[in-house]
Amino acid sequence: MTELELKYMIDGEEAFERCLDALEKLCGPGSVRLQTNYYYDTPKRELHKAGVTLRIRQNRGRMQGQVKIHDGGRSGKSEESYFLVSELPKYLLLEGKKAKLLGSLTTQRHCFDWHGCEIDLDANHYLGNTDYELEIEYPAGDVGMAAETAAMLSDSVVLTASRGGKYSRFLKALKRCAKLTRCINNTGESDTVDNDTGDNDTGDRPDSDNTGDRPGSKQCADSYSSETFESGELK
């Protein structure tokens, strides 16, 4: 299945709330769902380097395996295929490559329909981070409507074109966790790295106590410790 979409980052919870209000005024009431992506890759991140995201998505108690192949350009085009799973495995095999479970990202998603476009406003929680994202999926040949929708919303909130998807940001956070753990193990003092936020493309990171009171916003952050990711993989 071919997917065409525009993606934008939103800087912080307050801006997220303004965008949500603007969408509800534009499109009417939407729906809300909570979903979790479990990511898999090889130790050398061969899938990511090839532009492939291998994940299992859990939504409403059901799990589905997904392979997403990105075109590598700015068109927002990707190809998705699916496979059945009955449980969450530690490993998946894709084209001879053994991929291991790395961790998860949970999204509280607000969904809207607007003139043939599917609009998703996401609050993403992973490895102690929270970021906010707008995705506008559009039919083939109708990128103009998606761009027009983004332009209308930009009157209420600053939208920054995303330089990478959720999996890319997850991997950056995973790398920072590994670096943090090595630093703690080497120094024995965690306060030397308390303020290390690393290379974050998504702007400010809200405090855990200020993630809003919408359903699921406080409950769905990952609880993995930094020690879990010392080697960059789940132990």
C-alpha cells in the first residue's frame, strides 16, 4: 500500500493544544486512539540505514506487523506491507536479516477527516521523551489540499517540516540513553549528565508532570530504565 503524507513537528504541549482546538473548529469532533509501535532492527541498524521501518503496532488490543519502506525524498511517499502476529516476539526475520526488539513508542492520536485528507495529531511518548507531530495523509495527486490544510493550521501554531519519522527520533533517544548509561558507569555520578538532552530535532521536551490531562497522556510514557539500553538493545 502506498502512503503519501506531509509531516510537521509542533513545539511543545501548549502549541499542541492550540493545534487541536484549530482542528476541532475546522473539521469538527475527531476520534482519539492510543497505539504503541514496537521497533525492530539489527545491531548495526541495517534496516534504518536502508530506509526501512520494521515494527509491530498494537492498537485497541490487537497487534499487526508492519514493514514501511521510505522513498528517501521529501515527497512523504512510502510503501507499507503487513503481516500477522499473535504475540510480541523478541526477534523478527526480514529478508535474511535478524532484527531484535529495541523498544517502544506510544502515541495518543487525534484523528480527523478533511476533504479527502486524513489528519492525525500525535503526542508521542518514548524513552522519557514527549514530542508532538501533525501528519496529513492525502490521496494521490492532491498534495495541494494537504499543503493548504497545513497553511490554515499555521495561523494558529508554528509547523516545522519534519526531518525524520518517529523511528528516527526514537533511535536518537535510544543512542542518548546508551551514552548516558556509559557516562554513569564511567563516573558513578548521574548529576554530571542530568542536563544532557542530546541532539533533539523536536524542540522542547515537556516535564513529565506537565503532559496534559487528556486521556492517556500521563500513563503511556515508556518506563524503560537507561540500563536497559546500555547496548542499544533490550536485554
